[in-house]
Amino acid sequence: MHIRDFAKSRPDQAAVIMASTGETISYKELDERSNRVAQYFRKLGLKVGDHIAFLLENNNRFHELLWGAQRAGLYYTAISSRLSAEEAAYIVNDCGAQLFITSDYKRELARDILPHIPNTKTRLLMGGELDGYLSYEAEIGAMPSEPLLDECEGTDMLYSSGTTGKPKGVKPTEIGNPIGADDNLYNVLRGLYGFDDTVIYLSPAPLYHAAPLRYNMRVQRFGGTVVVMDHFDPEWYLQLVEKYQITHSQLVPTMFVRMLKLPEEVRLKYDVSSLKFAIHAAAPCPIEVKKQMFAWWGPILFEYYGGTEGNGYCSISPEEWLNHPGSVGKPVIGNLHIVDEDGTELPTGETGVIYYSDGKDFVYHNDPERTKESYNDKGWSTLGDVGRIDDDGFLYLTDRKSFMIISGGVNIYPQEVEDLLVTHPKVFDVAVFGIPNADFGEEVKAVIQPMDMKQAQNGLADELIQFCRDHISHIKCPKSIDFTEELPRHPTGKLYKRLLRDKYWEGHDSRII
């Protein structure tokens, strides 16, 4: 269950293959590189339970950094490379990172973030030189490749945005376990998806996301091989499946849509018969899209529902889905409960907030209030999603209590965008929510009450969209803006966002696609 074991038993086997260059990193190399990283952490004085953060593209150093932190018993936070310097700095500061690592590929951000992270003791840059940073390669290369005498299991602490607009770190309560300690996700992947030492896993998504990061590391705990794409391209993905005889992969529904839109002669010229498990999550897959994928790839699509918090996990097999189309499965970690607004558990078939019991506990770092709000008086926890359970115990998602938007598998929280837009001098009030998008599931829509309705003309929508793009990640910005004389608010100030949102979802049975 650890790369150090495979460095001895199969030293020359590929642990990582970088799809864009063909570079192969063996288990022996990954073991030695990650030992040097772990040794460097100890040299800096980092102890078990201390914290590092990094913001990187998918590159050939990512895995050694993950494993170095993992075997040094650290909390490590992977930050989205799509964030602005200010957004990234908030996370670095909030998690209390003593070390920050980025790359020359993100050179502009690396420079801009410096004034915002004054308390970070050490900063490293991969692949180049920049004032304020030490060279990652020089610092790590000077360290010994032997394992730490006190090595133990660290863990990721990834950030999940909230309705307050500020992302919050999901902090696991356990750290410092013996190397190779029992692992829930490892057992799930073995039991549900046939993971073993023959897995050849194609990873098409950014490694800073929770699922790709955790699945990559679990593949290597089995002794399999990870093929890493630096970006997703639909035809390239199919080429790689054929080239490397991929057995397993994890995708999001947007990727299915993009592959299905390829010309048929392009789609069908690649041999994808090596694929045994195509695992998907992050957003519900439209029923018709999934049916088309079944017709093309066969009954190999396995769906799951979970979150960065890791408090529970539902899964559904192809056969189960065909009998329960639209479901995200039954719990394999934790037990499900559907609860109304008063906290009363609802009977089968009724819709309410989804809670897990008997799963994994979590806390939101530096936010005891939000942690408290995520648990009820029975100790059950929720991610804020809304759904129902059928007579056979299968879960269906119907809405998101927090109005979180999932666009192309990326979580976007409206409050952050609203908090920015309302600062614009021409904006009086604003509501942001998701509307249907055939390719990405949802897209960001803003409805704005301007200071003067006459200003709604003359390119104000374009001006406000650009204002957003100047301050936050482009993926969070509205794709379109509508204007209204007045937003529907209660005299107490409560915004009835659903009244706005529902008209854009007319004709859809679910508020999630």
C-alpha cells in the first residue's frame, strides 16, 4: 500500500507517464524523489501535522511533492491554478502554510502573490528563477534519497468553497498514522472498481482537484501506472486510451459531451476496448448523454457521489443505473438520511436535505460555525445537497441548498461573485446562480439591479463581466447578465433567489443537469 514497497518489488515499472512528453517516472525514481522532498521538509523544521501549500499545473514533479508531504506526515493543500493571486493568497494564509511552492509556468501569479503571503517562511519555484523564491530543483536535489527515520502518513487538506464566498479547508482529524495504514478509499477502489497492480489509469483532469489527486495516489498505492494529461482534449484522450491500453479512468460529464460531439468517424477510429471502468462524478450526468456513452463504450460507466469532505460515498454500477436512471447510487461509506427544514427525517420518496451518518468526520479549518452548521443534533453531516431516496435505497439529487454551481465539474459559489459585483459603482443589487448549459451542465448567470436602469444599455453587461474577469478566476465569472428594476427581496433583506432561478430552469425535471 505504499510506493516504497513497489520501489523494491518492481523498481522499473512506470508509476507516472506524462502524456504530453512521454516522460516516464519509475517507482524507484518516484520513491527516491519523494524521499528527497520529505528530507527537505524536515530540514526546514516541518513536523508531523505542519502545513504546506502549492499551486501547480499538471507537471512531472507533482507526484513527488504529494508523496514527499504524505510520507513526512504533513497537511498539504493543492490550490487551483485557475485562481487569481489574491484568491490563492487567501488559501495560503488561511491554512497557515509554512512553505509555498509554485512554478515558472505560473510566473505572473508567483510574482503577484508575494506581497500577500508575508508569513510564509519559505517559497520555492519549479522550473525557473524569480526574486523571492528559491529554486525547487536546487533545494530538493541537494537532499539525500533515504527515507525519513520518522516517516508516517500525512494527508491532504483541500479547500471547498462555501455560501459565504470564502473557501474553507476540509481538515481531516487523523494524521501521523503508520505508513501503509488502512485506507477507506483504497478499499472502495479495490472493491467497486477492480483496482489492483495491473491498473493503467488515464488522468485527464487538474491534479489539484480532490478526486484526481486522491485517485492518482491510490493507483500508486496499488502499484499501477498513472498516465497524466496536462489538459483535456477529446480526441487526444481517445488516442491515449488506445496507445497505453488504459484500463481505468475518471471523468466528468462535460468530457463525455465533448467526446460525443466529435465526428463519428473520428470517435470510432480509436480502439477503447481496453477500458474496463470509466468512473465519473463531480456533476450529475444527463441521462441521454450517459445512454449514448453506454451505446459507445458498453456497460463500463460507474458513477459516484461524494465531496471533498469525505463524509460519505454513494456508488452505482452500470447495471444498477440502467434500472434506476438518473440515480447516483447507494451508500458504500456512511448511511443516508433525507431531512426536512425542521430536522425531521423524511420517509422514502420525499425530497429534503441529504445527510450522512456513520461516515467520516471532518472540520472546516478556522470556521467552527460552518462546521457546526454542517452537522445536526444527531451528529449526521451534510454537504447541503437536496435529494430523495427511492424504494430500493437509491439516491437521486434534485437541487443544491447552497445554490452552488457546477460548471464542467468545477464548483462555483455564487456569494463570492455577488460580493464582488456589488462593489461596482453601477450595481445596486445582484443575484448569481446557475442556468442550464448543454455542454457544461450549468453556466454562471447574474441578474443585476443597476443604480440607474438607463445604464443597463450601453454595454454595461460587458463592462461588468470584464470587471469580474479582472478580479477573480474567469471560470467563476458570469457568461451573461440580465437586468431588472428590482430583485425579489423580503423586507428583512432575504433574497428569493429561487424566484429568479426557476424561470431559467423551466422544462427541466431537476434543478441539476
